[in-house]
Amino acid sequence: MIDYSSEFQQLAKAYELSGGDPANLTASDAAILLVSGNRVLLEHGIPGVIIKSQPIENGVKTKITVKKGVKLKSPIHLCFGVLPADGIQNIRAEFIIEDQASANFLAHCSFPNAAQVQHIMHGKVKIGKNAHAEYDETHYHGPDGGVDVLPVMKVFVEKGGSFVSTFKLIQGAAGKVDLEYKAYVEENGSVEMNTKLFGKKNDRIKVRESIYLDGQNAHGLAKSRIVVSEKAQAKVLGEVTGNGPHSRGHVDCMEIIRGQQAKAEAIPKLLVVDETAKLTHEAAIGSVDKKQVETLMSRGLTADEAANVIVMGLLK
């Protein structure tokens, strides 16, 4: 089952740097997919979880199915990475959580040596009736960025289902990030999208999260926490459409600017189609709170150290 090649070991090390436990990659009772470039180094399904992958041009196509009624106690571990300085990784992924099933996905994406790397992700998520899934994706980049991260995901939540996503990139320079997530939620379903990004140097960040509340009593939350420093720039669009009766949606965006050359933009967009839908938003852009900095400085931290503590707390 295990490929102990040098490439596997290098990617496992990158997985560890991104916050993953390497023991996850050798656990016989866990569902695992590990992809380096366009090579599947490890694919391991378990009862109730079917993983089927195949190479495509510059990447991998994969389909992961959690069967009806299966409720996983352990996460499904995913690891995607490009080890050389240059390369393209094109991931075409489909995740199917069948009716009454539940699963958590822990995805780690690592590009430790990148100078000119593209990571392109097209994902489709199907959440069955009364099913639940969480997708937690953490990135690890080198200090100079060198990565174009281009994730596109469409999520379809059926009646009574729920889905929570978290995209986190705070280690290393982000490079270019252009994230676009869309979710369509049916009756009594819910979606929560969380994005946490730390832009540095000349990073360029664009986030668009769109939630369509199509069913009665559907709920949605688009929440982003973005920090930009040095010459980094960020633009965030969070939008919710209330199509269903008594649907409820909220956009919550907070951006912090550190440095006079950093730029941040936030655009909340709400559209009410059914008169009984209720949508709200809050957006804030500014510097690190001065009072919080002073409080931490009174405990012995420098101004920079205090600001870093506040920023990392926001992105935790």
C-alpha cells in the first residue's frame, strides 16, 4: 500500500510542515489520497469510502464517495503537492457524500520549493439528504510564494444536508490566489464557508464566495479573515442570494492592513428574491487595534510582536 520512494518521503515532510501528522499517511484504518504533481503516490480506501483516481495531463482526476449512512469517525486525509520549483498540478476532484452519511476531509497542499508553480483545482461536492461534510484545506508555501493557487469549487447541498469549508493559507508567501466557491442549498440545508489568508510581499489575493439559498429555511454563511502586509493586495467578494422562503444568510468579512503599501477591498453583495428571506452583512477594513497592541506591550512585547500575536489570533 505504501510507496516509500524518495518522492513520497519528501511530500510527507512537506505535509508535516503544513501542519499534518505524517502518521496519517501510513494509517491502515484511514482513507488516504496522496498526489505529487500528476502521480498518485498513495490511494487507500476503507469500508464505506471509495477512492478512484487516474492521471490526466499535468494532474490527477479523482472521485471520492462516502456511501449512504456511513458516518466516519476518522478524517479522510488528502495531500496534494508539487516538489520541484516549476510545474503545473491540475486536480479534478469530485466528492460525493451520500444520504445520511458524514465525513471530514483534511487536505494539505504543499509547494515548499516553488518558483513558478500552478495549482489548479476544480472541485464538485455533492451532499446528500441529511448528510454532512467538512472540508478543511491548509496550504504551505515557501517564503517567496512562487505559486498560482486557482481553486474553483461547486457545492450542492440537498434537503437537510450541511457543508462546512475552511481554506487556510498563512504559512509562507501566498503568491497569487484566485479562489471561487459557489454553493447551492436546498430545503433545511446549510453551508458555511471560511477563508483565512495572510498576504505578504507582492501577493495578490482574490476571493469570491457565492451562496444560493434555493430551498425553504436554507442557511448560509460566508466568512473571511484576510491580512495583507508589505505590498500585498486583496479583494474579497462575499455574496448570498435568498431564493427560498425564510432562508437566512450572512456575509462576514474582516481585513487587516499592515504597512502603507498594502491594499484591501471588501464587497458584500446580497440579493433577496423571496420576500421572507433575510440576509445580512458586515465588513471591516483597518489596521491592528491600537488598544490591543498597547495591552500586549504592557506585558513585555514589542509593537511588532504584539501585532503578530493579534494577526495570528485572527487567522487561527
